[in-house]
Amino acid sequence: MIRIGMIGLDTSHVPAFTKLFNDPKAAGELAGFRVVAAFPGGSPDVKASYTRVKMFTKQIEENYGVEIVGSIEELLKKVDVVLIESVDGRAHLAQAALVLKAGKKVFIDKPLGGSLADVLAMFALSREHKTPIFSSSSLRYAINLRAAKSDPKLGKVVGAVSYGPCEIETYVPDLFWYGVHGVESLYMIMGTGCKSVSRTHTKTTDTVVGVWEDGRIGEYRGLRSGTKGFGNVLFGEKATLTTSGAVGGYEPLVVEIARFFRTGVSPISEAETTEIFAFMEAADESKRQGGAAVTLDSVMKRASELNKTRNLP
């Protein structure tokens, strides 16, 4: 039995993931795991955190027998691997530092960090302590999206549009809060290689257009009015395919987490995850510059320089 610890009990992912891992009938990749202990955490200045942490803590304690502990240090003594679920991305760096120093493989839920600088710092810690990190939105593993991407009718991808809800929280860059799901889908389709982005922002909508180094264009459209479902348009050399919604729920992602916990190999490279966050942070910078094109290299350089002056964990 691989014992899972959970940090941050303020998102609906907490009971959803626990239900899958603790199912006594779990088979295949999900067999042999159990969430055994959890640290509630929570952010007193984030409404989506402090209004829900007690509710989700109670759910997993009463419904799944998870032991609730008083600190991350106590948690780490009881588990083999860790899920960081805190809804506030700003909390992840300090939490992950303790886990990585203890040598525990860790899945970090969206957003990976509260800034691009945090993301770079976490990967640096991962390399220093030779302990892997995996982070992803469940949208990357939507069954219908993966089927469309691999459909031979599509041919080589020449461009894409991904869209979805894009509510904003002021304490992290705009797309980090919810836009990350659509951006993750865009990268699942397009792959890495984006060089610059430009963003158009209104009260109801964001459009972020990325130009890839091979001339392809990928667009994320963030929705704050009207219908707010997830979807994608895949432009291929042979056909254009569309997807709507995210078929499969959380289980495909949780299966990937289980594989990661067993193998210690993240299915997504550090380079790709880092580029996703550079894309989103460059979109914020483009907004500040009135929609001007911003290179990903420029925000990466700025984040790296910032980390040289910070007191990192």
C-alpha cells in the first residue's frame, strides 16, 4: 500500500481524488493507494479557501477515514507520497519545499505556483533534492481531447483555439486562477515552442494569442459571460476537429498521478510546465502594456532575476 498525504483541504478536488484513491474496489493503476493523512492548511485572505476548508476536511475525515494532522512535518512522517491541493498557488512553494526536502514525490494541483518565479524555484528544489514534481490540469487528460489530437483524420496540428471559464483572483496572475485549464489544453494540442503572446482584455473576455517558433498560432479564449464551457478547435493539415466539454472527469488525471507516484517520472516535462506558466505570465505583462506582444524569454529572465534577490525556502 502506497500511503498518500494531502496538504490543503480547500478545493473540491480533495474529496474527489480521495474517493478515487480510497475506493476499496479500485483496480488497475489505482489499486494499492490510500489517502491516510491530511493537513487542512487554508488561506485566511482567500474566500474560496477559508469558506471551504472546514467542509472538505470534515468530508474526507468522516467519509474516508483520513487522519487530520496539525502540521506538514507531522504529515510527512506518516506518508510515502504527497498531493498538494491548496487552492492558493502562493502557498505551494513553501509547502512543496518541505515535501521535497523530505524526498517525497509530490503532485501539485493547479496553479503550480503563485508566480512564474515560484514555479522556477520549485523545479530548482526538485532538482536539488532529486525528488520529482508533477503538476497538471485534468483538462489535459480529457478523453475527448486526447482522442481528437490522436485522430488520424486530423493530420499534423497547424494551430488551435482552446476556450473556457476565466474568472480572476487578484492575488495571482490573471490566468493562473482558472485560465490555466484552457491554457493546459492548448499546450496539450500545440506542444512547446511559443515565443511571444499578446492579450486583449475586457470585462467579459480575454483572448491570448501565442506565436510559436515555427509560425503556428495558438489562441486561448477566456470566458466571463455567456456560456462558459470548455472546448477546443484543432486545426490540422487534413481536417479541423472540435471538442466540447471534458469527458472522463478527474479519473484520467488521477490515473496519471498514480503512475507518477509509482515510477517517479512526470508525464509532462519541466520545460513544458514552465512554458505554460511563462505563457500566462507574459499574458499578464501584455495586458499591462495595452496588448503589446511580450516574449516568453523576457518574463523568464525577469523571474530568474527576481529569484536571485528572494529569500527562498
